[in-house]
Amino acid sequence: MIARRAILAGGLVLAAAPAFALDSGVAQGRYRDDDRDLGFAHAIALLQDNAEGLLDRPNQMRVLLSDVEAPPAVLYGVVFPPVYAMARAGTVKGVLLEFDPADRNALHVTILARPGNPGVSLTNVSLSNSQGLWKRLDASATRIVGELNDDASEHLAASFSAPVFTDPVQADLKGPAAQASEQVAVLIARAQALARGDMAAAAALSTEASAADLGAMPPDQMKAFAKQIPGMLRQLKAAKRVVVRRETAAILVGDGSWFSLVRVGGAWKAAD
């Protein structure tokens, strides 16, 4: 909706690669603290290459350990993958692990549990140990197998074997090519629809989750947002770069922020 340094989670469910149907991965363990006791049995992973330069790591592995099976699309996105929205809605429970496969000493964990208060963020925990966090960590282009040390965390015990998916870059457009791109055109059309109050047209150019967010926006918040649209249009028309992946895209603008899109049914939709 508004360009920002984090991508809003969208509730997309895209077609998984054939490997997902054959092997969705397995996990054992649980996250337990004073408020939550989350077990998980399923695992799936996404390897991110950081072509956009927006991640904290040169390569990042996302491993979802969950109570239900999920397709790889729930892990897409730079910062806030769709699985976050699923956790907030209570449709998935477990943990999301993020780490550089080459660094055995650091791990970021997001606790996937529905907050008691809708306005509260998901819990995040950073683990580090100069002696290493992993009893086992074997990563290849197609599979990752891991088991945390017993003392890696007082709350989390986990082992998993997961297929690894990717969302590879298809094009990296800069300058005039970025500004003339299909992705920029979609976001400009949506912003123009919002400016004239055509919510149906804006929703048609948005993912289901993004359209729902627009529909749920209070009138005063929508009025404030409308004032930002002229600036948003200027940013989009002067887009510096568009990184187009197989299923997602990021439009980078001049102030260091970005907009995100997702391919839905062959068409690009705004995910912010």
C-alpha cells in the first residue's frame, strides 16, 4: 500500500513446484514458553539470494516448521512472508527459522502463534553461540537437514528435513526500463484507482490479503493515506530498479524503500 522498508504479508497461496507434492518435509520438536506450547511436524524451506540487497545476509535460508503442511509460496517476500499473516490469523502454528547456511553461529526465530491482541507483533528471538547452534546442518541446492544443539535455546528444540525451493530472478530492470515495466504500471494504476475512490478497481489490482487490508481501513486512515498517493505516484514514475522474480517482484525507489508484487494467476498484483 505504502512504500516501506518491509513487505507486508499477503495471504497468497501459489502453485507449488512438483517436488512439494512428492515431499513436503518433516520436522520434530516444539517451542515452549510461559504462554505458548507449539509442536510441529512439517517442514519446508526457501533459499533467498538477496539480489535486491535488502536482507541482512548475503544468502538466507528460511525454514518453516509448522503444525500443518504449507506450500513454498508462504515463504516468499523480502521481510514479512505470507506465513506471518497466516500465523496472525491462527491458520498455522510453529516457528520460522532464518539464517545464513554458511553461518552455524547465528539464527533468527519468529514464533508463529496468534497474538492475544491483534495489534501485537509476532515474537522474534535471535540466537547466537560462537561454539555453534547446530548439532547437524547439511544444506544442498534441493534439501536442508538440521538439528539444533540441546543448549541452543531453552525454549526451542527442533530437527527437520525439508525440500529447498527458490524464487529465482528473471529480470533486473533499471532506470527507464524499470519505469516502463509492467510491475510499475500495475502499481500506478492501483494508486490512481485509489485516488479517484474506485475501490473495486484497486482491489482487482491487489492480492486478496492486500485488498482485504484496503477494505478494512477506517475512513480517517484512508483519508490520510489518500494524501500520500501523489508522492507515491512520483516515486513509482521515477522507480530506480525493478527486480522481477518467478513469483514475486520488488520495485525499489529513491528513498531506499520499496513496493512489492506477487504473480497471481499469471497477473501481477500489488502485495503492499
